Amino acid sequence: MFRLRLVPDDTKIPFMRGRHAGLIVSALLSIASVVLFFYPGLNYGIDFRGGIVIEARTPAPADFGQLRHTLNALNMGQVALQEFGSPQDVLIRLERQPGDDAAQQVAADKVRATLAKEIPGTTVRRVEAVGASVSSELFFNGMLALGLAAVAMLIYIWFRFEWQFGVGAVVTMLLDVTKIVGFYAVTGMQFNLTAIAAILTIMGYSINDKVVVYDRMRENLRIYKKMPLRELIDRSINETLNRTLGTSMCTLLSIIPLALFGGEALQDFGLVLIFGIFLATSSSIFIAAPILLFLGENRLRRGAPVEAAPAATP
């Protein structure tokens, strides 16, 4: 039976030779991402910043110059316009207006009436108004969800494997998360509840990928009891390389259509997932494995003598 292989089954790539370079590059990228988080910062969406989002459809292709002039005349602060879907669909973002939640709704109604008067035939399809108290609560709950997910994954890995595996997996996952935050800062994508969902998805994918590789390492630790840990880790990565790349490829094929045709609601989500899959797949090899090597070199083997690796069984 024919089976498609992305790489040959008998690869012997010495991944651990590049362990220092992988860790240094990852650390530098994560530090840069933390700096970008504070300056220039993230482009917080309506969910976390508060404000008004209006989705409108004009009778003809939208004239952004006319729309901007019409809305600026309302003196509601900065107005952001974005085309999504068809040329007739426009997303209008207004900063939070002074006052309570009722004031946000009054402002939204004012925009709706102005559009109907100045651009006849325009229909408002969706209005979202988020107040300051709601946005701060959503932000807190989103950060809490990320923290609880990280702790739960650490506990799971710790109980399933030795503590060295748990530390390696969770540290790598946190490094992945910082790089995703940096990706949001560099691209200027809106950081909102959809972004939290994307990060949680990538965290789960990252841990799952590392469990596959770690499981093979643990199995090989029982089979090759005298093989040097560095050589055993390289062997385990090579043995799971086809599965790792195959899973990543299948996941990408299902996400790429979201990034291309998902519209404004799903496009950013798809793009972040594509970046996260590349990140999680590479970090399993170049970050999680070196961390395990450094933590377990004198513990997982406990003084076992160094001998040549036995021949692989077919």
C-alpha cells in the first residue's frame, strides 16, 4: 500500500547540534515580544478597550471619503473604517464615548440615523457597544483563562511524565505565547476575545505536539537504557518527524481557507493559527527537546554508561 511520506522513515538529522542556537533565538524573540507588548503595545479591540462597532452595508461600493467626512462631522473622536467581504460592506469603529453604557447606545443610534440620512439605502447589520466596566472584566477573564490553561497543562504533563518533561513543555509553551503576543504587536491585528481563543487553541496544539514527541522519548528511555540522552532525543524526534509534519500539514490545510475566505471575523483568527502552528511545530524540536536535554542529562539516565546505540528494529 502506498503511503505518502513527507520525509524518509530512516532520517538521522542531528537536531541537538543546533540546540544552543535554537534556545538563543527563541529567547531573543520572546524578549523582543515582551518589549513590543509594552511599546508600542497591542491594538486592543472593542472587547478590551470599550467602544462601538457598527457593521453597515451601502447600496453601492462604499465611498470611504464620504463616510469619513460624514462621521467626523459627528465629533465622536477617532473613526476607523475597514472594508470586509464585498466592497459594499464597511466596518465602522468608534472610540468609547464619554458617559455610561447608555451613552454608547445613544451614540450608536446617532450614527445609524446619520448614515440613513446622508447615504440613503445604507443598512446597519450589526451594532456592538462595550462599556469600560465590561471591557475590563472581559480582559481580566481572558487573561485568567490563559493562566489557568497553562497551570492545567503543567499539572497534566507533570503527572504523565517526569517533572523535567513538564517543565520543558510548559516553558516552551509560554515562550510560544510571548511570540504570538509579539506577532499581534507587529502586525497591528486587534487583540480581543477572538485573539484569546486563538492563543488557547495554539497552546493546546503546542502541548499536544510535545506530548507526541515526549511519549516517544519516554518509550525509548525504556528500550535503549544505555543510549546517551542527546542521541536518544535525536532518535525520538526523527522517529516522530513524519507524524509531526503530517499533523501540522493537515491542520494548515484546514485553516488556510479561514485565513483567505473567512471574512473580517475569521481572517485574523486564521492567520494567527497559521503562525502558531509553525511556531509550535518548530519549538517542539528546537526548544522543548533542548530544555529536556539540559534538565535531564544527569537525572533521567542517573549515571548510565555511554554505549553505542543498538540497531533499529524494522
